[in-house]
Amino acid sequence: MWKVSRQLLLVAIIGSLVCAAEPDGNSLPQAHKEHRLLVQQDKRQRPQGSIDFGTFRLISTGMTREEVFKLDGPPTPETYKGCLICSNRWVYSREDGWLVEVTFSKFGQVASVTSDRQR
């Protein structure tokens, strides 16, 4: 029973991540919507896992994985090793040489956002 329930939960979460990639933006505040529209074109040209300074500043504690995903897409592939839901740590890189680390709580909300120079 637990195994089936856990599989259904994972399917529901994966489905919500897929939906999060849809550009409807209904759950985001107006500032986030406007910013997302401005960076959508640029995002298509950037490699996966990169983030700009403006998007980095919009990520805050309490946001869900889906909200972070809507803002900038998936993190660097090495971060989540094929499972966005399983990973409690997403890492993005900025063009100016900084790394952005987003840490999630066990409830799937942002617990911390930090940035540090790449070494």
C-alpha cells in the first residue's frame, strides 16, 4: 500500500513540475510575472542551470520547488542527478562567476538561498 501511495505522490509531484513549466504564470505575483516575461527569451539561449542576477534576487524562502522552476527552470544537471523532487539542493551558475545554491526543506519549500564565488 505504501509503495503504491508513494508512487502516486511522485506522479502527482512530477505532474505539477511539468505543469510548472507551462507559461501560464497564474500563481506568481505580478513582479515575478513581469520578470519572467523579460527573461524568457534570454533563458532559451542560456545553458540549463544558469541564472541571471535578477532571477536570483526573486528567489526567497518559503517558495516551492514549482515556483523556483517557473522562475528559472531546472538547476545544473549534476545537482539533482535525474530527480528534481528527490534533491534538497539545487545549484545554478551565474555568468559573473557566482554559484547560487537553493536549499529546500523536507516540505519542498525554499529554506535558504545563498551565493558564493566559484572556485
